[in-house]
Amino acid sequence: MIETNSTNDFTLQSSISFILKHKITLIIVFIISTIVIGLLSLMLPNYYKSQVTLMAAESDAVSKAVLSQMDNYDALSFGKEKDAEYLMEILSSSTIISKTISKFNLAEHYGIEAENSQAKSDKLNQRLVSNIKVKRTENLGVKLTVWDTDPHYAANIANFMASQMQVLRNDMKRAKMDSLVIALSTSRNRLQKEIDSLAGEFAKVAMQHKIFDPEKMSDRMSQELAKQIASGNQGAVLRLENKLSQIGEYGPSITAMKILLERKTETLKNWDEKLEQVRVDAQSNVPNDFIIDSAYPSELKDKPKRSIIAILGGIGCSFLAIFVLILRDKHRVAKKENEIS
């Protein structure tokens, strides 16, 4: 790989020979660069890590799970993959980030100043996002990790974000349920007015013609008419025939109104059940997730790893030194060839 000779051939043997030839120089470069970079890394601030571990719960509605499937509902069951994804999305949302920045006055804590408020907000968001990490665990849990130069800030930020995530999920659920309650209540009230109007019209027509159940009245009067005809009571027969004529004329419309009223009443009953279910969901405070591990201030720094930085820096400088030595040797060989020619 590394060798400079007249034929410009590069082999493993020539590379090793080149490195051994300049081993003293490379060792010196590695040691000095490692020490220098290690000393420079002391200027980097220490960052402490705090973590919160959450487990998502089932996101099924309480009314659906409890009221409809009481034997199959487990209030302590954990969520599925999609529920863990929901947690990760909410924890990384701008709403949680903004509330955290405001709560802990991170502009002052991070020392970020900007004339433009939008630029300041963008810098704060980027700084906080770079100091947090949200990932899913092997068992469908979610782990929130926060780094900060102050261990107490790191722990408080992690716990605050976890608590705000719960608040935000409840607010989202409540906003959705409240809108459904309003929509269902409006539809239910309109249906109730239609029922009241239809019931009033039905009662008016029925009282006006003294016909309340056309089918039953028709059957009974037909039976009575047969009896009166058999007994020869012409006056009663005439009255019964007139009443049957009225039933035949107004009965179908009264029956239709009665059927429509019964259907609307049954629809109203179903609407009331749905509305009650939505109200149960809106008022429920069943936790959407479980906090398994809360964050606490760490006594040991997590980063930077100064030893690793120093070693990697020393290795990088050594490779740079090898490159410089190659160029130097090539230049010498070219100079000698020019002198010979």
C-alpha cells in the first residue's frame, strides 16, 4: 500500500517496511497528538445522561373496551407496536419541545441570544433536540434519553417531557371526544325536535278522528259490525260503517305516522347510547402509558469520552503523518531522478 520507489509499486511488504522505517516519527506524532488532543478535550463540557422508560398502553376507547367487551378488557394490558410509535411521535413533537424550553428557561441555560425571535426559537429547538434521543426498546417500550451539562436539568427535563406527553395525549383525546359530543348532541337534539313535532301531529290527527290504532280498531269494529248485522240493529250498523269508512280514509296516514314515530324513537335511543359512550371516553382518565423508570440526576458524566477522542485523534494524526511522509519521499525520489537525468 505504501512505498515509493522507482517503479512506484505498492505492496503489503513495502507498506510495512515504510511504516517501520518511519516508526520513530509516527510514534512521536501519535503520542504528541494524543496528549494535545486529550488536553484540548478538557475544554469540552461534561454531559450527564438521564433516562425515562415508558410502556404504551392499549389505545382502545374505554366505552368500547369496557361497556361492550367487559370479559375481554384488560385495563393493565400493554400497547402494540403502533402505540409505541405514537409515544415516540408525541415525545418528539414541537409542542413538547416548546413547553420544555419555556418551562426551564433554556435560552438562559444554554446561553442562546439572538436579535430575531424566530432565529432564537430555531436555535433553542435545535439545541434541545440534539440533546435528546427517543428510541424504542426491544419489548415495545419507549426510552427517552436527555443529556445536559447539569445532571439535575437532565433529569427534570426528561421527567417533565414524559409528564407533558401524558397531558398532551389526554388533551388530544379530550378535544376529539368533546367535538364528537357536540356533533352527536346537535344531531340528537334535532332528532328530538322531529320526534316532538311528529308526536304532536300524530296526537292531533288521532284525537281529531278518534283513531289511535287503526289496525286494532278496524278488527274490533269489523267483529262488532258482524254482530250488529246479525242482531238487525241498523242504527249501530250505520255508525260502525261510518267509523270503518273513516278508518279506511285516515288510517293509513295515521299508521304511517305511528311507524315513523316508533323508528325515530328507536333511533333516538341508539343515539343516546352512543352519546353516553362518547361522554364516558371524554371523562375517563385511564392512563395512556406507564412510566416504568423515572429519570434521576446522574453522578457520573456520560460524555465526552476524552480517552476515545484522544486515541482517535492520535490515530488520525498518525495517518496524516504517513500521508505527509509519502509525499515527502515521492518528492525526494523525483528530485533525485531529475538530478540523474
